[in-house]
Amino acid sequence: MVSMDVTTELYNLDDRGRVKDYLSAGLTQLPTLYSCFSIFYFVFFWFWVSFCLKNRMSVHRIHALMGLLVIMKALNLLCAAEDKHYVKVTGTPHGWDVLFYIFQFIRVILLFTVIILIGTGWSFLKPFLQEREKKVLMIVIPLQVLANVASIVIGETGPFIKDWVTWNQLFLLVDIICCCAILFPTVWSIRSLRETSKTDGKAARNLSKLTLFRQFYIVVIGYLYFTRIVVFALRTIAAYKYQWVSNAAEEIASLAFYAVIFYMFRPMEKNEYFALDEEEEQEAEMALREEEFEL
């Protein structure tokens, strides 16, 4: 019987054959990619804070949460860039993976929470949450904690551990459940606005809110579909040298999603969705009647 310690190094060499690169050929671009996007989000955060300060009379609590979400996303990408950089240069993350997982955990929880709160109209249309909306939050947040644990296990281990496939399946299942759950509050808001429009007498205002929340619903579905299905398909079909393309597509989609949502629900004294005249009021009444007739 012989006992021994074995150390294995897997790396690529640069064109000169001198510098070691411990990232695979398809992921070596990730440090630069994540650094660029972290800068975009820091600039995004600066613009958001400036806009909120200019329109401070129209700022709600949801806008503060949205700002916190952006800065967490920026820090998450910064740590991801440092993590991949040190892995690329030395083969180990030097502790940056811990910070990456911490900020990722906070960012994901905030993202799902903000989507649910915007979908319910909290702080934007109403100052409180109904009981069923609180239950959605109480379900989604623990599930996201579980999903993040699964993500860490998947990221820090590999197929060599016994339950690696199980953790992958668990992460996928929990992610799908959460994605479905966050859509319910928006559907409830749309249904509530449609019912309110029949009795309120402010047809144009209700129609504009209804339009806004329908657009929000479509944007959320598009974002979830792209990041869960299209990105997965890109990872599957892309050649090994172009694995980074799926990461780039995911980050571009996320930045576009943030930009659209933040624009739609930005703080404004005279929001285009609510500043309506009498003519638009009459047109909206007609539109609502036509919609009821079609339904």
C-alpha cells in the first residue's frame, strides 16, 4: 500500500507559450466582460440617484429598493470579475468567490422582491401589501435562499460529488417555481385595475395603469424566458471557444431589463401614465367599453 498526495494543474498557455491561463478557452474573456458591465451598473446607479434627487418629491420607497438592487448588481459583477481574474492568473479565487456569492445572494433576493413589489403596485399605487401578496413573498424568499445554496454547491463542486446532479435539478426546479410565483402579483394587479375601471369613473387613469402593468408583465416574462431558456440554449449549442457568449447575452438582457423597468417606474412629478386630459379620459372610456365587450 502506498499513500501519496497528487496535485493536478490544468491551464492553457498564451501564444508565446509563457503565461499560464487557468480559465478554459471559452471563459478567459469573462474578467473583462464582468468588469465592463460592473462599470455600466455603477454609472447606471449614479444616474438613478441623480434622477431621484432631482425628483425627490415623487420618490417612493420602491425607488430606494431599486437603487439598492442596482448597486448590489454592480458589486456582484465587480466581485465576479475579480474572482475570474484571480482564477485565470493563479488558479484559485483568493476569497473573491465568497464575496461574489454574498452579493449574488443579496442581489437575487432583491431582484425577486422588487419584481413582486412593483407587480403589486406597492409604494407606487398603494402603501400596503395584501395578505396573499405577503404569502408570495414568504414563499419566494425562502425558495431563493435554497436556490442560492444549490447554486453555491454547483459552482464550488463538480460531477465528482455524489449528489451533484440532484443539486442541479433542485436549483432548476426552485428557479422555475420562483419565476412562476413572481408573475401572480402582476396578474392580480391587472385584474384589480380592470375591475376598478368599471366603477371608479377615472377611465383614462385606470387604463394607463392597466397598460403600464401589462407592459411590465410582458417585459418580466420576456426577461425570464430569455435568461432561463435562450441563455441555456446558447450554453448548450455554442462551441467551447464561445462559451462566454451566453454570459454576455445574459448580462446584456439583464441590463436591458433593468433599464426598461427603471424607465417605466421612474419617479416623476407628472408621470406620463397619470397626467391625462379630458379628451384622453373620453377615449379611455370608449376603449374600456370595447375591451369589456370583447371579453
